[in-house]
Amino acid sequence: MPAETDVYAVGVLRRLHTILRALTVRHPALSGARWRIARGEVRSQWHLWRHWAADRNWRAIRNSFNGYLAEHQHGGHNAGRGWTKRAATRRVESICDQSIRPEPSSTSGEVSS
């Protein structure tokens, strides 16, 4: 993975990571909060889906299942997404390669003035 690409979890996958960390990390400060954090994450995602469905915003629901998002640290490019970190990185690299590639020149014989 190139050093100038940031990859992070988004949507449902981010919430699953948060739930997993809350339930598995053994820290005295989290002793009574583990299940409260996990339940809050599940309820929050459920309320978002209900709100989006009521507004008929199916694209937002679909996008919540993107998995990972990869972005170049240097702006000006679209972000890549995928179910794995590797897929997201591949997609953002292909987007950047397409934007860097020069436009094909016109060979129709027209003279520009």
C-alpha cells in the first residue's frame, strides 16, 4: 500500500469495528460501558437506516455498506472504496492513473486556429 494513501473503515464496517473493540478491550474504565457502547452503535445505525428509508434515500443505505474508503493525501482525486483495504487501494490507484493519463489527440485532420 503506497504511503500517500489513507485507508479507513466507513459505514457499517466502522460500527462493527467499534463494537468489536468495545467488547474485547480489557480496560478498567470500560468495565461497565462495554455493552452500552455496543448497544448504542447498533441502535444508532438502525435509526439511520430507518430515517433514510423513510426519506426514500436508498443510495445512502447502499453506501453505508461500502466497507473501506481509500483517499490520496494529495487532493484532487476521487476516493476509492471496496470491501477490503486492498480493493479500496486498487480502486483509488486506478482512478488516479486514469486522471493522470493524457487525453488522446484528435486525428481527424482538423486544423485548430
